[in-house]
Amino acid sequence: MSGGEESGEVLDEEFPCSPETPYGVSKWESEQGVRAEAGGCGKRVVIFHLPMVFGPGHKGNLLQMISWAARGCSPRLPRGP
């Protein structure tokens, strides 16, 4: 299943995860391990998926984010309970 840039969808924690490559599977398995460890300790976990690659022909918004950071702005992070 593809999403995000390929489909134009916004991906969040409700989007079904179905990694198809060994790299994707290893990331997913690592995240599940982190969640299990944190849950066992009563901790909350926030996992950021940062797909940005910067270089010739990049499609990301890194330059805009650098501009925001230079002005003292920060990204909006999810609020906790």
C-alpha cells in the first residue's frame, strides 16, 4: 500500500502500516519494540517519520523549514493528554 507523496494522502497514526521492503519491515519492527518497552514502563512514545532527502531535485520543504527556524518558529507538535 502506498501513501503520502505517491497518493497525496496525509499519513498519521491511523494509516495502516504495511511495509514492503526489508528496510521498511525493520523500521516497523523497531518501532513496535520501542512502543512495547515504553508501554511496559508507562511512558508515551512519539515517532517521527522524516522522509526528507535534500539534494538536487529534492521535493521536500527543507528550505522553507530552515527559513521558519531562522525566524524562531517551530513545528506544531501533537499535544499530549
